Amino acid sequence: EEIARLDAEIAAITAESSRIGLRGKRHRRRRLPRAWSRSNAAATRATNEMTLTEALTRVLSGKTMRISEVVRAVQAAGYQSRAGDFRTVVNLTLLRRKDLFKRQGRGKYTSRLAPDRSK
């Protein structure tokens, strides 16, 4: 009798949970599709005449600089960024673009391209 009563309780609980939709698992709530509008990031993104890579190439052309010097020089050249930590963005760009930038020592970089003498 005890086993039959417990089986009935288990069946009732199982039926209730399947009716709710749990079925022994936690289900994530489905996200609604994004609206077809510009995201906040795109709306607040700074617009520049040149890419960060181009700005870095111009600044480092013929010079060896530390990261903090590069950041100041790029911003002085007119490059705008709303990044929370622009220094990290510059550092990652220098590390990723080994075809354009060469590491001269700890924290020092230079451009691999020949210096632009026309300016």
C-alpha cells in the first residue's frame, strides 16, 4: 500500500511538472528578436577619417614609441575613441597586426612600413 501511495504521489508530481513545462529541466526564457534599429554602440561610436591601424602607422612611421606615447600621439593626430580603456585597444591592435608593426622591446613598437617623407 505504501509503495502504491508513493507511486501515485510521484505520478501526480510528474504530471504537474510536465504540465508546467519543467520536465526536470530548467528552461531559459526565449529572447525576443532585436528590433531593426541601430544599437546603442553604433549610435554613440566615434567617426574618424582613418582607421586606428592607419593612424598608428602614421604615428609610428620612422619612430619607436611606448604604448602610452602612441596613445597620446594618435589622439593628438585627431583619432577619437569612446573606448573605456583606449590604451588596451591600441595595444591589442599593435599585437595583432604583426605585418604592420614591430615590437622593439618591452612595450616599445615601431612601424614596419617605410617612413612617409612627403609630409
